[in-house]
Amino acid sequence: MSRAYDQLRFRRTITRDGLEVDLMLNAGLLVDLPQLDQAGADGIGLFRTEFQFMVSDFMPRLNQQTELYRKAIMAAGDRPVTFRTLDLGGDKILPYIDPVPEENPAMGWRAIRIGLDRPGLMRYQLRALVAAGAGRHLRVMFPMVTTVEEMVDARALFDREIERAKKLGQELPSKVEVGVMLETPALAWQINAVCDVADFVSVGANDLMQFFFAADRDNARVADRYDPLSPAALSILSYIAEGCRINDTPVSVCGEIAGRPLEAACLVALGFDTLSMPVTGIGPVKSALMAIDASELRELILPNIKVTTRLPSLRGLVRDYCLET
Ligand code: PEP
Ligand code: MG
């Protein structure tokens, strides 16, 4: 963390109107873990488990998976760690498995789709997670879920591993939460149903925006064509936050936008009180959030995200607000 934000490290993130926000770290490898304390993060909001698989020359064994997850849990101490099950396919390729050629890999056979079609690998990983969580709080979430049924099926695989551990007399996690990543617009329109079957929702804004705007996040020509502070983007984000609030389901954002100060300010104003981001985002986001009045900013944003607005983006409005506070 840069020296400029060093003094904020031990301070809670509280907006001027008293809203507490949790700033979490995005991580995936052992080398990321010291960043928890360096940045003063409130936990790990997204542990990308596929990184271990991507940097290895072979499929990590059960005990190697368990060991990494256990180390992450221990490094976080009392702070929560949210493990995302394997998000393979799309941009995430394993060196030791030939990729299936696809026209549109981002929209192809990836993440939970592979996990459910080839449950052996996912069950193995869930087994490692259950073992790593022995006696501790275990949080697991599934990526690229598009239908409620997929979440129900994935959750059933997880429950089966808990049952298996019970039968074998293994120590179980002291608390378990199973969540869903909301990364496709289709799932947003099922928010009530998905809240029924998930303990928490984590918005994967990188993918959600890519699919919402039909703009490939890995194609430099189009990746910046849309603005996450446009009325359309803020409308869907607001819809998700409101849906989760009504259902009393905890909701967070873990895409890159959570780590940018203006975007983070908007997210908090819309009702997201947990943001997970790369380590470099924590200081600047904390500093920005401590300067805003979330309800004041909300009043500014909401009328402008109605479909009738003519503003192409609220970026200028939000920037002016943040600079004046
Ligand atoms: C996302 O899509 O926002 C996300 C956090 O997952 P990833 O970037 O790993 O696809
Ligand atoms: Mg994603």
C-alpha cells in the first residue's frame, strides 16, 4: 500500500453519514495473502481458486488444494474468506488440458457449466474446501451461474460433500455459507428466486458488464466502449442491490469497478456495503468513501438512472460531487 494511504490502514471505512463498508481483497495465490494485513483489508471477498491450477504444471492434488485454502483461511484470522470454485474456460486456460475450440469462449463451456457437466472435478474441489474449513467459517461461491437451477444443482454437490465429511467423522466447518456470483443479466432478472437458494450474492461486474453491453472484456477495441457509470449499468446494479435488500440477502461487488474510487462511491450509494478489489484499490477507495455522504450521493444518482435520462454517463456528476466533498 502506498505511503499516502498508510495511515488509513487501521481505520474502518465509514462514510460521512455513518455507513460502514467492508473493503475486501481479491486474491488467489499464497503470495497475495500478506496483502491482507499490508492493506488493512476486511477479508478476502474473492479467492480465485483457478489461479493455483493455472500456475501449476499438473492438476493440483486434493491435499495441495486443501493446504492452499487452509492457509488463506488462517491468514485471514477472524476475517471472512470467500472461495470461488473453479472458473475455467473463457480467458482461463490450463496448460495441461487442451482447450475445447469454441467460437465464443467467454460465452461458452466455462466455470459452473463445466463444473456441473463434469462434476468429478468440482466435487473434488468442494471436498478440499470442506476439509480446509474444518472448525472455521467456510464461504464458497459459484461463478457464471445463469439459471437458478444451476445454483440449486451446484449447492447439492456441496451439500453432498458436507454429508460425506460427516459420515467419515471429519471435523466440519463451524459455519457454512454458499453464495452465487451474479455475472449474467439473466440471473439479475431472477433475483428473488436466486436469493431463495443462495446465502449471499457477489456481483462479478467484469463479466456482468461484458454480457450486459455485449462488449468483450479482453478485446481492447471494445472493452472501453461502455461506461459502468452510465445510466444503463447503474440501473441494473441498483436493481440487484435493491432485490437483495428486499430479500435480506447480503450482496457485494467483486469486479474491477469495486476498486475504482468513483465507481465504488456509486456502488455504496446504490446499497452495496461490501466491495472486493485488487490490493491497489483499497487505499484510494477507502479515502474516497470516507469523504462521501452515501445518502446524499444516492439522491443525486437515482433520478439520473431512470430510463428517461439523457445523460450518457453520470461520471461527471459523481466526479464533481466527490471533488466538492
Ligand atoms: C468478474 O467477472 O467480475 C469477476 C470477479 O470474475 P473474473 O474477473 O475472475 O471473471
Ligand atoms: Mg467473472
